[in-house]
Amino acid sequence: MSLATASRTMPAPRSEALRRTRTPKSLRKVLTYTTLWIAFIWAVFPFYWMIATSLRAKDEIFQRPPALVPHSVTFQNYIDLLVGAHFWQFALNSLILTVSVTLISVALSVTAGYAMARHRFKGSVALPLFMLYGQMFPPVLLLIPFYVQLRYLGWLDSLYGLIPVYLSYMLPLCVWLMRGFFAQVPHSLEDAARMDGCTRWQAFWKVILPMAQPGIVAVATWVMIHTWNEFLYASTFILSEKNRTLPLGLSGLIGQYTTDWGVLMAGGVITAAPILLAFFFLQKHLVQGVGGGAVKG
């Protein structure tokens, strides 16, 4: 066999084989990061444009072609919004409603979830599934039944009338989530606390509840976000301007013929700020809450 034939039949050097295998991996890595950056820009750009528009002068907002970065930064839109009529009342209404619904949802879902996870009763298996069936119905289908009930009770155009409406479709999922968290807590921990002299309530308060803290934070954050941003029910059941929530009040800035987009975008930034701050400070607990059930018995 000649030297040329032998060289063709010899296996490729190891370095060349490594280069061949690394090339597809590098290409996949580049494609992956490129896709992630495109998705990131696609998701973040609307928020950037909202902030940029809120900082533009009124004559610059309608500039053609629009500038990606404002030529001159001004806070006049925020000043016009904050000194405008009823803005602080809208914010106060949203704050009262959000805090009330969140506290009630957490209290009821924690107690109900613990009872459903620790006790067996007739229908204990079917009840959680039955509660989730209500999540299949879109909220718009419940507008007329809710309207009739609130009108019968005299709760139309009131903040306390919105509280049971929000609780009716938030509580089932909250109870389901908390039931899953409590079900993952080992019974042996509670039994050990009982053997040490704790009552059932003390064992629940001192042992079980701290271990379910990530789930509580996740549930509270979910309720807070949905209540703070809810628009459909508020726009239907709130009639007077003084009882409007913040999203409903900002919608009033959209005129039939003209709209002050700078002030409207400033209101959007202020409305989104509490939610972003909540994610920033609670992200550690939210990550643990998404992976609930890490404790094994």
C-alpha cells in the first residue's frame, strides 16, 4: 500500500475531530444567544418607548421620523399628571383595593390550603378540581351575574363591591397553590412539634407556615399584580370618577379627538413602578415559590 493511500485511510487527528464537533456547538450557542437577545429586546422595547415618550416634550412626541432617544429630557408630563385632578385619588383607590384583596386572599388561601392538605373529608379529592373548573370561564362571562348581584346588594360604584368580585376568581387558584405547598411539607415535622408540647395552631404557626413562605409570597404577588392592573370589572362596576382605580383613571386620559400621550405614558410608568419594585425585592422568594415542593419527607 502506498504512502498516499495509507494517509487517506488513517483517522483524522484528534484536534481536527474536536474542531469539527466544536463548530456545531458554537453555532448553536450563537443562535441561542441571538434568539434570546431578540426576545429580550422585543419584550423590553415597549417599556423603554413608554419611558422615553414620558420624558419627551409634547412637540417631540409626534416628530417624524421618531427619535429613538429624546433630544431633550423633560419631567413636565409627570408634573402635569401628578398635579392633575383625581390622580392621587385613583392611586389611593387602587392601593386600598390591592391591599385588601391581597390580605384576604392570603389569609383564606393559607388556612383553606392547609386544611385541604392535612385533613381528609368527604369530597376532599374532588373539591380542589371543582375549584379549578371556575378558572376555565373567561371573566367576561361573569360580568352580568356580578352586575346583577352587586346591584341587588347596593354595592355598585363602590370599592368594597369589587373586593368579593376579585376574590371570587382569585381564591380558587390561590387555595390550589397553597394546598400544593402544604402537601409537600413532611408530616413528621408537625408531629415532632406536637410531641414537644405545641398545639396544632402553634405547630402550624411556628413550623409549617415559615416553610410555606415562598408559596405565600408567590400567591400574594400574583394577587397583587392582578388586582393592581385589573380593568374589566372596574370599568363595568365603577361609575363615578372619585371611585376609579388607577388603570381606569388613566383610560380617561384618552380623548375622543386628542390624547396627551406624554401624560398618559407618564401614568403608565408610575403604574408599572410598584410592580417592578415588588419583583425586584421579592424575586428570590418568587423563584423559590415557582419551584415549590422542594422539601421532601
